[in-house]
Amino acid sequence: MESIALFLFISCALFSFSSGEIHQHQFVIQATPVKRLCNTHNSITVNGMFPGPTLEVRNGDSLQVKVVNKARYNITVHWHGVRQMRSGWADGPEFVTQCPIRPGGSYTYRFTIQGQEGTLWWHAHSSWLRATVYGALIVRPRLGESYPFPKPNRETPILLGEWWDANPVDVMMEATRTGGAPNISDAYTINAQPGDLYKCSSKDTTIVPIDSGETNLLRVINAALNQPLFFAVANHKLTVVGADASYTKPFTTSVLMLGPGQTTDVLIKADQLPARYYMAARAYQSAQNVPFDNTTTTAILEYKSSKKGNALKPIMPSLPAYNDTNTVTAFTRSFRSPRKVNVPTDIDESLFFTVGLGLNSCPPNFHKSRCQGPNGTRFTASMNNVSFVLPKNFSLLQAHKQGIPGVFTTDFPASPPVKFDYTGNVSQSLYQTITGTKLYKLKFGSRVQVVVQGTSIVAPENHPIHLHGYDFYIIAEGFGNFNPKKDTSKFNLVDPPLRNTVSVPVKGWAVIRFVADNPGVWIMHCHLDVHINWGLAMAFVVENGVGELQSLPPPPPDFPVC
């Protein structure tokens, strides 16, 4: 009876401020035969679907998703970009907000979508399971409200993914064992299909229908594990109207670039001759001399009035060169909020985080087969030279809420321990990182600025940095080392875009601001999964404020135990 009473109390607490609907779903995590590139793999899926189910809600609605684990791996599910106001127990990153759901176990994620509209997504947040465990989360306006742009005739989720002709968990585990870089993917996908340019793939290529004169809202999601991607549609312009479930000032472009984790909503008008046109995606690879999957995935935009049959060969779009950083810069700098926004101006916490790779010396007790990074090292990654280590016996949120000692410390450095020429030639003495489970404490309501500075250690790269539990304003970005004397003049404090994932430019920096109004433990990490495995992460502990509405409630009764 006590647990039922507690459940009712938590349900009331979570849903009392929501006047929307409650949507209930069940996700069964299971192995399913999936055939791609001529081979069949027992892939981990949700309800036997790949990609997984698209969830559709309205702003103000609540979700209750029961995840039942019938697979052989531990699993968690993260609702990428959902603010999770006072519902941190439902955020999902393994050993951060929860212990994993063990094989045979289940857990119900309960949360409310508040003040967000547009495209989000959900994905596994343990090991490399999100290679196949992901799907779209569409948030429409409240009943009686409309989009701030003409209503499209149809809407289509476009999920860009990455496919290994192998078990992705084995790929990750082998890289962890050897200390080297993981094998690159064998294909990219659009809605889980590689498309016409790959072997054994043409008959299942994704087809997106459209009628002459129609407008389609494409909800584009980069669900790839390790690769920022360019996306274009032959002969068609794309009008960007939203990103990361926030509306933007509309702008028109011929190409998108999305870092893993990012979403972009675009309107496409069927204003060309009735025919078949390729949608295509391929890599944006900013790290020089680093192997990457240089293939191209395609889907087909098919005018319904075009001549039927495959005889009509689709037209191919022109995609930028894999290293075209100029196109990326022009695109990312086009984002603006639709109107003047309330950006924090008086800053309580001014933080400076370096992000990048590293190489650790081979430990004396390791065989050389376990040190297959450059010159007999092991690859690592860090923020402010701390390589983040997840706990094993408790989640960080549990340890914080229950005051369990010895799980983490709160001494994550507010700035790099050593100042250096971050984007120049870096001394190899700076390649070695320290390991730790170090968090940074924020008072409730504090106004936070973070300068995220890329480094040239090992290989400079564009890093998609995602902050859980928050949206933030990207007030500036640039190249080279951030210079507070000169670069503050570039700050946009009028209409900066609101995002949950920022693509930090290669050999450059980005500045974000947010108000710490959501109590809990929130991980901030690179959304290239290989980098989070290597430790490119940190977490904020946001303390409770005053009273119940500024405090984190206790965990639900079915909360997984370690």
C-alpha cells in the first residue's frame, strides 16, 4: 500500500502542473533479425521496429513509457532535449540519473513536455545501443494553437543514422579493450535504410511522397553515433523553421549540417518538375587524417504525378566536400530566435571548458595489444583535462539525492588547470589526462555562462556538445582561442538561437548561457559516442531551490537498482 500511495503522490506531483493528455506506451527492448548490406544481424530494437516508434505529443502533454528489457544487454532510454523539469529520474543516461534496466527488468519513464515545440528524439544511453535503439519524438503546439509558419500539407520524420555490418556493442568493446579507435561504420541510413548507392539496398530505399504545389515539413534528426552529416535534396531549397524543439527565424538554404543529437525542422515546397529527386546525406569530417565513413545515403523525394516505376532515375543533389567548414560556419551562424529573447546578462558562474582528445601512456600492467593508439598509447578524451569516469554501483543522481559518500566529488575545475595555445601546436606533455568523477555544483537559479573551447590535442574536430535537462542560448562562436577582451563584442544578446546541442567549431569555440532552474544531476558531453566512451563529459549538480516546486522529488518506486 505504501508503494501505491508513493506512486500516486509522484504521479500527482509530476502531472499536477500539466493540463495536457497523458500518453502511455510500452517499449520492449529485444533482439530482432535486421538485414542490411546483404547480411542479417540480430540487432537490438524497440518493439521489433528499426527505427523505433515515433512518439507524437503536444506541448503540455505527459508521457509514461514502460521500458521492458528482453535483450541481453543493460539498457536505458534518454529523451533527448526534453527539459525534464523536476523529473531528472526519467532523463535516462546510464549511471548518471539511473542505474541501467537489467535484462528481464523494466522501468517506467514519467515526464511532462513543457514549453517545447518541434522535433526531439529518444535513444538508448548505454554502450553503443543507440546505433539501432532510437526514434523521433514530435511535439506539436497545444490544441487551438498553430505553427508560426503556414501549416504544411504533410510532415515526414527524416532520421539520419549510421550502420555497422557488425554488432556495434562488439565494435565499442573491442576499441575499449585495445585503446585504439573503433572501426568506422559501413553505411549511413535515412529512416534506417542505406539507399541506392549501397549493395543489396535499393529495393528498400526510403521514399518520401509529395504532390506538386505541396509543402512538406521535414523533421530531420541526426541519430548517427559518431558523424556530423550534411543533408540536401536535389533541386530543392530548404527553409529552416526550427531546431532542437525551438522555433527559429526562417531562413532558406540548399544544405543542412547536423551534429549527432541535433534536429532541424525544414519546409520543402514541391515547386520543381514532377520527377524523383534524391535526398542525400554524407559526412562532414573536420578532423584531418582521421579515417571516416565516406559513403552517401539516399532517400527519394517522389512527386506523385511523376511517371511511376524505377525507370525514372532520381536526380542527385550537390553535397559539400567532406571538409567544407566554410559551409558549416555560414549555416550555423544563420540561426536566430524568432524575436528578442531574455538572455541572462548578469552572470553568476563564468566557466571555461576545454574539450578534446588525449593519449594516455600504456599502463605498466597492460599488454601492448591493449595499447593500440598512436605510438603504443590509449585514446582518451577530456573536458578541462578531466576524463570523466561513470560510477558502477550507484547513479550520480541517487548518490546526490541520498547523500551517498565516495561516489563523486564536486571539484570539477571552472577553467583549464593549464593555460596553453588551445588551437595551436600543443606540446605532447599535455596529451595525458587525469581521470575522475568530478561534478560542478550550481546554486538553484544561478545564471551560467560556459565558453566551450576546442583544442588541437591529437586532432582538432567539430564537437557536438549536449547538455541534459536544459536548453541554452548560443550567444557566439568563433575560431582560434577565445579572447574575452575581443570576442565579447560578438555576443548576440538579442535573438540568439535556443538549442540543446551546440556544434563547437573545429579549432574554435562557442559560448552558451542558461539559468540553472532545474534541480538534479545533468551530464554535459560530446554526442560523438566514441568521445563519451573516452571521457569527454562532465556533470552539473544543480541544488534544490526553495520549496517543493524548486526541488527534486524522490525517485519512483520502480526505479532500477544497481
